[in-house]
Amino acid sequence: MPVNVDSLRLELVTSELQSTTGLENAGDGSGRLFALQQEGAIWIIEGGAVQQAPFLDLRDQVGSQSSEQGLLGLAFHPRYAENGYFYVNYTDLNGDTVIARYQVSSDPSQADPGSELVLMHIDQPFANHNGGGMVFGPDGYLYISLGDGGSAGDPQGNAQSLDTPQGK
């Protein structure tokens, strides 16, 4: 259904965070927002206030040396309220893409950092064009987008190759 753009408005959620790469709702009925910082932390925003401690802190394993690297995506499992699973897309310290699943701890404001399950590790030939989008479809599958692997003009032809996940 088309949206009337005249009815849209911008609203400042917080001015406390820098280099935010995403903002998600867990769909658990809590109304909390989860803000991703490029350097590797996920923060909960509740009632307009940023929680004092990060929900998940991956800063020691996320590489963000390039403007197109870092913590790039977050998706909550459709049954997050029941199973506590969520998924992240980040570049590691070597600049490669990691797709990982985590689980919330017994404290709903803290993820369990030890619960990481790496689902995919994708070598990245360059520091840019990393993509990062993640979403669950109505079919319950997790869909991710990966950049073509970088450098101007996709010199390795990754986007057109069926032999690599890059550019898909």
C-alpha cells in the first residue's frame, strides 16, 4: 500500500549515540529500540533514554577501520519473545563478513556474548561494499544482503558470479 510522504515526519530518538548503523525493534511487545553502533555495540533505547550498559558489546571483535565496515545489521527472530535469538552482520578484525546468532541472557537487557554461533564467514577482498542488511521474511527465513566485495566497479565480477555470495 503506498504511503503518503506528506504524512511522514522525522523524530529524534536520541542524540547520545554516534555512528549508528541501524535501529530495530525486537517485536517482543516491549517497545524498546535496539541501536547498532558501527564500532560494534548494540544499545537499548527505552522511553527515549539509552541504557547505561550495551545490550551486546562486540567492539573487541568488530573491525571498523573503513567507513563501510563494522556492525552493519541486526534481525530479531520472529519468535524472539520465546527463544531470545537474534542475528548480527559484522565485519571482523580481518575485514571479513560474519553472520552470527546470539541469544538474550536471563536479563532481557543483556545478551549472552558467549552464545555466539557463527553461521557464515565470508572473505572480503576489499574494505568496502560490505552490505549488511538482514530481515526475516514472511516465510520465516533470514535474508541477508552482501555487498559485491568492494573496490570501484566490482573488479572481480562478484555481483554477476554464481560462485560467490558477494553481491547477492
